[in-house]
Amino acid sequence: MSYKETEDIGQERAEFVLEKFSHWFSLDHQPSDVQGDGVWELVLTNREGESFSYTGSLSKRVDRAYYHLSCLLENSLYSYCEYDTEDLLAFTGYHSSKEEDLRRITVDYHRLILVKPKPLQNIPWQTDRIDYSEQLIVDRVSETVEQFQRFGSGCQIHRKYQIEGEVCRLFEDWDEEGLFSYFEKKEEEATVNPKEEDATYRITLEFGEYKPVVLQGSFDKYGLPESWEDFATSLSRFLQNYGSGEILDPSAYNRARRRKGESIFCSVVFNEGSKPYHYLTNDDTLRVDDSVLVPVKSENRIVMASIVDIEYFPEDEAPYPMEKLRRILRKASDQDLEVPPEIACKPLPGRSPKGIRKSLGADPTEALLAEFYGKTSNQSGWLLYKAVNKRTAKAMPRWKKWKVLEEELSARIVEIIEKENGGEPHDGKSSRKMSFDDALFAFMERNGYRDFLSWWLRQENP
């Protein structure tokens, strides 16, 4: 029995489907020897009228990519066809409800390391070749990550991480459908004769009963799939969280206990990678990486910081004048670390810098200026966070527009403080000159705002 249907699915959708089919069938594939319940045949015709024929078995044990091609057909026809698309067997003979998750990723890496030993007198220079290889296995079922390194036949290194729950989350974070599906477009000038020591790779993706998907090529920008960088970065960060232990860690074996007459000096940072500052404390329970509350510059401002180092010194050997050091107020509590709900949502949905300027006008009230500065600063920080964490430049032009507005409003605020104090902002209690940031914080606090991890929040009782 057979039947034929002709439906118009639209040019854009048709081009999308044909592009995906052309990409997959343009790659080199090994002929499948899998026996199935039938066969499929496909004919692709290009714009020049050339036709290319392909055939294969209707079986779940073929390359899993054929499952995605089946889904692509089904989804593209779903809204247009009168018949039930569940009857569409396409390339596997199975409906999409038969999907199986990615279970295991194996990456094999290989290259020759050329070693040039120091030549002896009157003896020609000789180059030795060491066969170097790596294997990385990420297994969802056993929840393990394994790394193997082999330097020739005499040196082998094996690392195994078994982390309950966390390895499964890695798979959930990866786009399994698109993982390693696309490659950078190869430029003609990038194609050169391979060198003997060039690295090669083989990636094997296992999906239960499906035939494993195998990718291989040169280990470089044009030879690797586009998503390799995201995969490698996320896995590298994941493994770095567990470190290499404390036995060989200098911060562990160089740590000294506090002696009588010594004070506790904590180095803290306000942001990751920023300059550390010294603070005093009497709290022996504080540890590196603890979050603490500390005063900054003006005693009216308290912020959260992270401890990066703890040292002990007698007063006459202090790394900083004791009279100029401030003290840690206390360790941050669970309530301090709780993120306010305002930070979990986008600050200014539907607003633009141009609209904010129009709403402010030429002579806004202090309350209105404080409100829009806080929201603009939050919007700028939100966009920058999104751009950096997604490693994309798409959001950067938009962020720059909000950053320009933030700088405009902050300049107007500082100008107000300067006029109040005769041309130069000061703290009102002494002749000490206020910094730009001090002036901003003073203005925002008197208008009912507080800073929480670089996010302006409206105080309930200003």
C-alpha cells in the first residue's frame, strides 16, 4: 500500500529542512550494515538539476542523526498535513516517542610529540617521536568522568571522578540534540598538507540501542564541531571545582597556627579577581572563602566581601599600619546571603535609554533621579552578566547604550553633591574629600536605596 501527499509548507521552512538534509548527507558516512524492518530511499536535487541518491535501513540501530532527521520532517509537516504524522517512519521506522537520552561520551585524542634532545659533540641531531594520546569518558549511567593520558608505552596516567548527581546535571546542561552537530565553514586557505605531529580526534556518542554516532577529524578550529568549546569549557570548570586535593597544596602545608601576641589579618576581595584589602578580626572560626560584612571608606556603608587569605602577625610586623585598618564586622549569615527577589528578574523590561531620558526631563527631582539611576545601573549590570556568562557579543552593543546612560546619571548625581558642598564633595563631618563612589552612595542612601552585591535595592524603611 502507498499514497502520495503534496502540501505547501512555506519557502522558509522548506529551505530550513533542505539545508539540514544537505548538511548531513554532504558528510562522509560509512555504509550501514544494520538489518532493519525495511529500507528508505532519498533523492536530493540541487539547483543545477543534479540528483544524489541515498538509501538505508529502517532500524533504531542506525546513526542517531537519522532520528533527528525524522523528527525534523515530522515537526515540519505537523501543522500542514491532514494525515497523522505519527505514521511517518522516515529514516528509523520508529516514532519520536522512542527517543533515548545521550548516555556516554568518549573522546579519543592522538598526536606525535617530537622530542629533540641536546646534541652531543660530533653526533648528528636526532629527533625522537613519542606516541601521545588522551581519552576522556563521561558516563551518565555510572555518573563518572575518566581521563587517561599515555606517553608512549611506559607512562600512563588515569584520573576518575565519581560524583553522584552532578555528572547527570552536566548532560542536562548540554544541548544533546545539537551537541557536535555543526562544524565551522572551512576556508580554502585553511586547507594545508597535514603534518605528522598534527593532532586528531574521535568522538563517540552513545544513545542506548542506537548505533553510536562517531565523529573524527583534525583537532583544530575547522576540524572540531562548533560546540566543542562550550563542551570543553563547561567540563573543565566542573572538574576544577574538585581540585587536586590538599596534600600538595602550599596554602595547606604553609598554614601556621596563630601564636600568642599575634593578630588575625584577613585579605578580602569585593569582586572575583579584584584587588585584595586587609581587615582585622578576632574571630578564629573564619576561613578562606567565607563571606563577611566589612565597612568600606565611609563608616555608613557596609558591603559583603570574600576572604581570600588569612595571616597572623605581631603588631610590629603588621603588613599595614594598625591604626588605619578596619575590622570585619561579622561572618555573613544565611539571611545576608539570600538573594532578594528583585535580582532574579530583568530590571527594566520594555524600557529604553531614550525613554528613560525623556521621563527624567531636564530638571528631575532627587527621588526620580535616584530611582532611574538605580534601575539603569541594575539594567547595565544585568546585560553585562548575560553577555559574559553566555560568552556572546550579541548583547554588548545594547549594554553599551545603558552604560552610557548610567554614566550620565551618575555624573548628574555627583554634581548635586558637589554643589551642596561648595564645589567639592566631602563627608560633611571633616575636610576629607569624598570619592566619586562615596558621593553616589551618599546620594542613593539618603533617597532610600541600599547596595546589595552591586545591585540597588529600595529600602523598606529609608
